[in-house]
Amino acid sequence: MSRAPARFGGVVKDLAFIALGVCFCVASFVAAATPATGPYDPSLDGWKQLQAAGRKAAADNRRLLVIVGGNWCKWCRALDTLMMEDAGLRRELESYEVVHLNYSKENRNPEAMTHLGNPEKLGFPSLLVLSSRLQVLHTQSSDIFETGDPSKPGHDPAKLLAFLRTWAAPG
């Protein structure tokens, strides 16, 4: 009789480990299947998004800042967070019509990417400055905005600010 409780306890432990393993597998699957939230909307038609932003920019005498990326991209989300949290960047972004143009397995926005000269080849995020008539004025990979400091990885607000000021609409 002394063996039965020990075996029963062993079975319970085995079942508990199996259940725990199944929970981890399900949680991992759900996390992988659920895209990270962020500013990129894969349901939008990128070309129509650019056309609408161009009309708004023309009415407001501004240029477009198109940020190509996706919610799956940690650098894209980090850049967006920095642009929202840094007061100087937020202020400077008011002089642009900002478009977060999605590029993901759900929607690669081929018409918009072709019009923009296929900026996805530069990596993510990529930044483009467009006239209100959707003429590409400048295409930039975001790696030049990185801090270069391993102790403080990310994008440097001062570098981004200089870029935004350089490409803002005159006047």
C-alpha cells in the first residue's frame, strides 16, 4: 500500500507538468498569432492612405512624413513611441502629415510601395518625405538615427529632430 500513494502522486505530478506544458504552448501560439498593437493598420489600402494624406497636406501646406514598417517590428514601435513621448519631436511632427504605412505578411501594400520606390528594401522602419502631390523628396533608412551607444540602444531624438527640420515644408 505504501507504493500506491507514491505512484498516484507521481501521476498527478506528471499530469501537472503536461498541463503546464500545454498552457505554455497555447500561450506561445496565441502570442505568435496575435500581432503587436501599434500605429500600423494592415487593413488599410496604403495607396488610398497616401492619397488622402496628400490632400490633407495640400490643404494645410505641409509635407508628408511616411514611416514604412509594421507592428511586428520592434524598431518601428520604438520609433513611434519616441516620436510620441519626446516633446520636441511631437512639436516638429505637427508640421507634417504623418502616415504609418503598413508592410507585413498580411498586407505588403504593393501599389504604395511601387509608387514610393520600394523603400522596404532599406529595412524597417524607413522614412520618406513626400510633397503634397506625393512626389518622393527623400527616402531614408532609420539606422542613421540610432544612438550608436550599446548602453542606450534606440533612436536619437536630436538626430530625428535635425532630419525633420531639414525636410519640413518651407514657410
